[in-house]
Amino acid sequence: MKSVFQRDKECWVCGMNRDCHEHHIFGGPCRKASEKRGLKIYLCPGHHNMSDAGIHFNEDLDNQVKTMGQKYYESHYGSRDQFRSEFIRSYI
């Protein structure tokens, strides 16, 4: 599924539209569920994994995006308990 947050392939943080990576908001064991629900964003290399500002190294950015993803899930797909069963834990 495409991203529920973005139509265009541009960095969610800075708006750059070159060489953007698809980032599943909930990765690891939750990657397939994140894909199924469209819970992903596009990030430039610097905001993805090529600098300390990247989401994989910046806990504040990661938590902000996970909270956004959970809020979207709860308003479009199901309850907080359903979110927890699908994505292991709550971020709110």
C-alpha cells in the first residue's frame, strides 16, 4: 500500500525530492503490518539513515513519527488495544 501520509516522494522532514527512501514507521517484526496499513513516509538519505539527524538515530524524530502513525491507525483502523496487538506496544 502507498503511504497514507504522502502522495509525492519527498522527504517528510525537509521536502527534498531526490533519492528519497521509503521508511516503514513500524519496522522490524511490524514491517508487514506497517506496509499493509500504509504507515510509511519518505525520507531523504540524511533524514533516514545517513546522518545523526536520521530517524534511525534520532529518537525524538522516531517517536514523533510513531505517535503520528498510531494516531492515524486509531482514527482510521481500530482501537488502541487493536493497535497494540498489531504493533506490539503503544507510543501514545
